[in-house]
Amino acid sequence: MADVDLDPGGLTRTLKDLFAGAAGGVAQVLLGQPFDIVKVRLQTTSQYSSALDGATQIFKNEGPAAFYKGTLTPLVGIGACVSVQFGGFHYARRYFEKSNASTNPSNPTLSYGQYYLSGAFAGIANSIISGPIEHIRIRLQTQPHGAGRLYSGPFDCVRKLSAHEGVLAGLYRGEAVTILREAQAYGAWFLAFEWMMNADAKRNNVKRDEISQVKVATYGGLAGEALWLSSYPFDVIKSKMQSDGFRPDRKYKNMRDCFAQTWRVEGARGFWKGIGPTLLRAMPVSAGTFAVVETTMRAMK
């Protein structure tokens, strides 16, 4: 049985969840940013024949620093996002544990459906922050190199996006598909990780915090694969919408139109462009995130 905490409203507990998530978020950005820029370029352009070709051309034409284009925004923002993800997940988990305890005091452990819903709740809460942060990052990653640059940095990007269509239509473009992606992605992410952790604890008759860090990292990495395999088509549509032009050069009217055009022009394969580097990135990034979060949580007990 998983360790149970029946205090869903404890401020100290919530602050610890948020802090541990922020630490995991910093690790996530530093590990994953080079893979992410290749993924976004593959999703939004057709100038590269493969992930390797994309990485080679970026290095050759823009230099090694290009792999960390737009890093400031996610370094601050993704730290906040992962903080919200873990804070939201554990808040919802403790809510379900308290609800379960009221009907079955001897076993308040969550069902796996409840683990999924807790993760989905965390994803939806996270989308409020992740939507504009990822939009800014994608604009910076896909803008022309050198003299043709459109934005001098993240703050200039925010100003110009807001000036084009306002905060909601400009900065928050693609928010509907972001919410769908985040709910599905983090529902699957936390569900997969918790299932593997609980299965290990039961199989070896140990407490959760006695599971080795190597296993925590391995389970975290595998959960990262589950996250992307379950949500990747939503991510492709989000990237297309957030790299699209502005009137009169706008290609996609809305999320539904973007799905329709992608299917009509590229077929089913269009929804999986860039999945290779994404899955390659997912294992070390997700492994590092969960390892750092679990280590931080154990240290704060």
C-alpha cells in the first residue's frame, strides 16, 4: 500500500511539494532544452530531414549556444510549472485520500483512476502558466537567426505578442489545446510513475522512501515516455498554432482547423513529427525530474 497523508490542507506540506517541484523543474530545463529546440523545429518547419539533420544544421548555422535559445523563460517558468504540477498533484492526491478514508478508513489508498485524475488536475492548473511560457519559448526558438530576428528576448516577445492580438488571443494563443495536452500528459505521467513505485514497494515489501534512487530515476524516465506517447498529437497542434503568423498571414483559424489541416496535408504522420527526439529527451529529463523531486522530498521529511 502507498504511504498515506490525510492532511490535504497543510500549508507546510504544500510548500514542500512546491519547492521540491521547482527543484525538479530546474533540472528538467537544463537536461531537456537542447532536445526541445530540435523537436520544435521539426514540428514547425520542413527544412530538416531528420532529428540528426536538424541538430547538425542548428549547430553548423547557429552555433552551440542556439541549443539554449530561449532558456531564460523556461528556466524561470518551467521551475514554476513543475512546482505547480507536483503541488497540484499532491493536493489532489490528499483530497482523494481523505475522501476515501471517510468511506473506507482501513484503506484510503487511491485507485489508479484517482491517480490519473490527480495528475490531470495538476496539468490543468499548470496550463495557466505553461501556455504563455511555451508560446514565448516557441517564438524565440523558431525566429530567424541573425539580422532577421523578430524578438530581442522574452520580454520583447511578450510585448509584441500582446500588441498583436491582446493578452488572451496573443499571449495565450493555443490555450485550449494546451489544456487538453496538459490534462492527458500529466494524468498519464503521474499514473505511470505511481503505479511503478507502488508495484515496487509491494513486490519488495518496502516503504516508498526505501526505494533506491536508481529505481526512482528509471521509473521516472519510463513515465516520461508514457507522458509523450499519450499526448504528442496535442503537442504538435499546440506548436503549430503558437508558431503561426498573425493576421493577415495567419494559417490556422483555431484548434479544430489546425487539426483538420494537419490531417488533410500530412495525414496521421503529421501528428507524430519530431516524436523521435522527444522520446529520446523524455527518458533523461523525466528521470532527472523525479529523482530530484523525490530526493528533495525525502530530505525535507
